Amino acid sequence: MLQLRTLLRRIGFQSDIWFEHLDPRLAGEARPYTECDPAADPQRLILYHASTHTDMNAWLVAAASAGQRVVVDYHNMTPAEYFAPWQPRAAISMQDGRRQLAELAPHVVAAVADSDYNAAELAHIGMAGAATCPILLDLDEYHRPPDRRLEAGLAGHPRWLFVGRVAPNKCQHDVIAAFAAYRKLYAPESRLAIVGGITSARYQEALDDLVEDLGVADSVEFPESAPFPELLAHYGRADVFVCLSEHEGFCVPVIEAMELGVPVVAYAAAAVPETVAGAGVLLADKDPLAVAVAVHDLLSDPDRRAALIGAGRARAGDFALPATAARWEAELRRIWSVAGETP
């Protein structure tokens, strides 16, 4: 959102960010949406980033009813069934979020989605014709110095990495099971890091039990949250990025991995094939043995690994900020011109 605000201001819009919940680290960057009168400025275009259930929905409907133009930027919402066994209240919230999005559909003038996969979801609920504009990422930021203390640890043994929230849809349990098979069959000294904040404490507890049951507790780490230099160090010492998630609306971490020269092995589900686009190993089967064999085959073939790293870096380049910002600018100008105005 900060990158998008910068772009909007650069091309001539007055742009501000309004929030329902704000990370304290971003204090001063945005204001509560409740301070914004939905009927105050009939010329306002509201770009709503949709990704969860929110009390803001009624405000958005009121703004649209007052004549303001509402545009949805859809980042996807996790299907409720993934959370129902672990956090029933969260599952209900996810159901409500999708219901709210459908209720908002008749009131929007245009929609944008991070991926074609997300755009198809919007079409299903009545927001046809959504443009695909990927998330704005400054990939140059990923080439800042990593945390050298972390980067120096335990070199010489294969390292698996997954980055993403500890959440049932991301299927870290499948990564652990595949890693245990790989460790037993090929590399007993290999390591796995699963980096990301905990969305479901119960699911994390189950993962803790799983690593104990599979006898890999001493070789799997769960850095709950990593400052950016530590995150870069995790990428820097990884040999392979393994993603077995079943639901991703885009999957930023696979772009991060490819940009940083970490080959990707991923389950071909949701938006992941679209994001990877042939620049990684895509699996139709995520049986632990199948994943372990795929990783071994990749890491034991230096020429193939080097080719995949090159393809990954080229694919990541498709999401470089100049290219994605140009797509966003063209779409924003198109949306604005539909109303017969220019910034």
C-alpha cells in the first residue's frame, strides 16, 4: 500500500491511506477510516484492499451510495474450511469476509486482483472484468546486507526453507513430512526452517508434536518472526524453497526465493503455478516421498539447479517494481478515465 501511495502521488493523485487496524510500526502513515466522512468528497476514488472480514464494509457501501467510486483490489481470502478444525471463530470470520465481498460487488465501479486466479474468484461473485496487477514489490530491497550471524550457521548440509504464516492452508505439516522422508533417505544432517508468524496457535502445537513424532525436532526450526536482515539470511543459506501450500492468492515468498537465487519446489495449487510460471519444479503430487525425491533430484544435479536458479531470477524480474508500477499506472488511469476525468 505504501508503494501504491507513492505511485499515485507521483502520477498526480492526492492519495492517503485509511485503516481499520494498523501495525504500530506504521504510526503516522495512515488514519482510521472512521475519521473519513464517506459523503464528504464526491470526487474521491476509494481503492479498497480486500483480504479479510472487516467492519469497514458498511462504510464502503455507504460511500458508494453517496456517489463515491469504490474500486476493489483483491488479495484473496483463505477458504474457511482450512481453519474450521483449528479455529472455528476464525473460520466464521472468513465466511463473513467472503459474504461481505459479494455484498459489496454491486457497489464497485472496477476491480483489480493480484493474480488471474484472484480475478477468477471476483468474477464468480459478480465482479467480472477485474484487471490483474501484481503486488508492488521493490526487489532491490532484498539485496540489502543479511544478518551475518545467522548466515554463518551450519554450512555444508542441505537446507530447506519455507516462508509464510503458520496456517493450515499453507500446509507446513506436509513440508515437515517430506523433509523427514528426505532426511531419512538422503541427507541425515539436513535442516529445515519454517519462517513466519503464527496465525493458528493450535496448528503450531500440532506441528510441534509432528516434528517430535517424526524424530526431526532437532533439525527443524520455527523462527516466529524474523527482522528483515534475518529473513534475508534464511534465504541466503537455503538450498531449496519448498512450498506445499494448498491456497495462495499470489505467494510473494516464491518471488523472494527466485529473486535471491533459491530454487523453488512447489505444489501446483491455487495461484502458485501462475506465479512460478515454469521457473520452478511444480508438483502434481505432494506425497512426502514424491516431494523428497523431487528435492533430491534437483539438489543432486548441479546443472539443472543452476538452470532453475537462472529461470527463477528471470521470472522474478517480471515483478520488478518498474514493470508492475507501469501496469498499475495504466490500470488506474483507465479506471479514472471511465468516469471522464483525469488526475
